[in-house]
Amino acid sequence: MFRFLPQNPQFFDLFDRDTDVIVRASEAFCRFLESSGDPQENSKILKDLEHEADKATHEAMRLLHRTFITPLERGDLRRLILALDEIVDYLDDAARRIALYQVGPILPEACAMAKVAVDLARAVQAAVHDLRNLRKQNRVVEHCIEIQRLENLGDHLHHIALASIFKNGMDPLLVIKWKEIIDLIELAMDAAEEVAHVIEGIVLENA
């Protein structure tokens, strides 16, 4: 069946571009949390990457609307485009909150979550790239399984982070700020898992 799928490399080129931005944004976010640099400047780096991701998203949406025959189901393409876009959006939101709220020293648990977000971004990049050739469906599924494993690890770290801020006698206002930040990192990881769900559906539909 794979040979009968209409070929339009433009979609996959845009997805590759978008996932490249996702990887760079997750790495920049991780460096932000591990560095002692200016939070405002670090936040600006994430905002620039978010704009770059938005540009790829808008181009993909325009291509979707003007393409009569798409290489994958139209609904799947739309879900994939939106899920990819959300990953960088949430990381950008988290970076902006850190800069805006002036939270002081970064929680080690937040750094641990950021490292998992980097691994998730790389796994998402690999899974999306292999959609170009669905004959590699076993490898695509392996990437999706890895994404889900990493997201489960992220969930575990999120719970540890929540326990930490509520148990260590932190100022209540700072607790509120940090909860919002770590929840945003968690949402970025959830968006990565949504990418895996979309891709698994595509593989099943084209098996």
C-alpha cells in the first residue's frame, strides 16, 4: 500500500524543519535552567525559536489548505502540526515565567525535567523524520514507544518537583510561581506524547 501514497515531500520537509527547531528550543531551555546567565536574554532566545516554529507551523497549515491530495490523512496532518507547535509554545511560556517571576535559583527538579524534555525532542525528531517512509514502520513505532517511556519519566519527575516545592517550606507565593513553571514543562512533554499518539495512528491506518 505504501507505494500508492501520494508523494509530497514539502510536508515532510516542513516537519523536519519544525522538529529541528523543537530540538534547539529544548536544548536552549535546558541550558537556560543550568546557566547563571541573564534570564531575560535566555527568555528572548526561546521567544525567537518560538517565532521560528510558528513560521513552520503557518507554512504547514497553508500547504495543507492548498493541497488537494495529501500524503497522509488531512486530519492526522493537522493534529501533528498542532502538537509539534505546542511543544515549543510551552517551553517558551516556561522560560518567560522564569524571567518574569524572578524565581531565583532554579530547582534541581526543574533541571531534571528539562533534560528529559531534550531527550523527548530528539525522539520526536526521529519519529517524525521516519514518517517519510512508512515501510520503516517498526522503527517509527520504536521511536513512539521511547517517547512514551520518556513522558512517563517526565511525569514521575513532575510529581517529585511538586512534592519538593510543597514540602520544603518555600514561600507560598514562590510555590505558586514554581508550580506554574513546572506544570508548563510537563505540558511540553505531554505535547510530545501527543505527537507519538498521532504518529501511531498514522502507522496503524497505513499498515
